Amino acid sequence: MEYTVISNKKVCGKVKDEKLTRDDILSAGGSVEHLLASGNIKESTNTPKAVKEVEAVQQVVDTLPVFNLDNEQGEKPWQE
């Protein structure tokens, strides 16, 4: 997803009206939610819908539990 800097302050190395991505913000140690809430950035209006959907799916996948298929003896269930 792309965001546009709307404040007069420099945000993650970008100035007003420049665009940045979620990865730009996170790699600079910032928080997308905090920057949105504080009014420093806004969502770009021309961000493709597919990008938003991919990010939404990624957030769901990140919250799913991970199952370990190894049993205690180190044998795989499909090995005999």
C-alpha cells in the first residue's frame, strides 16, 4: 500500500506530497498506524485494490498458528 506525506515534517526521509510504502515506513522503524493517527501521512487514493487485498491476506496469514509435523522421535508420519 502506498501512503502520501501530508505534514510539513520529514517522514521516513520523505517530504510533503511524496509517496512512501509500508515497507519504507517499517524499515525506517516507524509505525504505519501511528503516522496515520498523527496526521503525518494518508493513504494514497490511487493504490490498487489488489495491493490492499494482498496486505489483508498477509495479516491473516501472519496470525495463523504454525504446526510442527515432527513427532518426538524425529520420525516423519509418512515414513515407516
